[in-house]
Amino acid sequence: MIKLLFLMLMQTAMLAGGQVLLKLGMNKMDPFTWKWDYLLHQVLLNGYFLIGLILLIGANLYWLWLLKYYPFSIIYPLTSLGFALGMLAGLFIFGETVTALQWAGLVVIIAGCFMIAH
């Protein structure tokens, strides 16, 4: 159980980390537009954005490995750990406010993951 939770935490950390880097990259960009010069200079040459994409690709490749060796009915629900990591990233990286009800939801998510993995 602990091994599987650790493996899933690694995968969801890669996903959440990739999303955090995408947000940091988007925050550094000019207002978004679908023009080619914007996409080339603002998106493709943005270090946060590129590293975020690499993390997301790696997380998906890792997910394929997990799908091969673990039951889908267990590992897919464990991806909800990403919600917890996202909330913590919002709090600590982006300075967002987290309410008591959101903390309670975080506890429920983590408890549910332990129950599913057991």
C-alpha cells in the first residue's frame, strides 16, 4: 500500500508541478493571443512553460507504466492526490487563501486515497 501511494504521489507531483510551471509561465507572458509570433516568443521560449510541458509529458509516460502494472480501479482514483497538491501549491506558491472548508475537503481526499490503496 505505501509503495503504491508513493508511486502515485510521484506521478501526481509531476502533473501538479507541470501545471504550476505552466501557470508561472503564463503569469510572465503578455496578454494571450493566437498570433504566431506570440506563440513562438511568449510560449515556446518561456522556460517555465517548456519545463512544465516536459514534466507533463514525463508524468503521462509514467502513467502508462502504472497502467501496465497496477489495477486501474485503484490507481485512477489515486490521481485525486493531484487536487491536494494543487491546493497546497495555490497556498504556498501563489499566495492564495484556503478556507476551512477546503482544508476539510483535503482531509477527505487524503483519507479516501488511503482507503482506496489499502
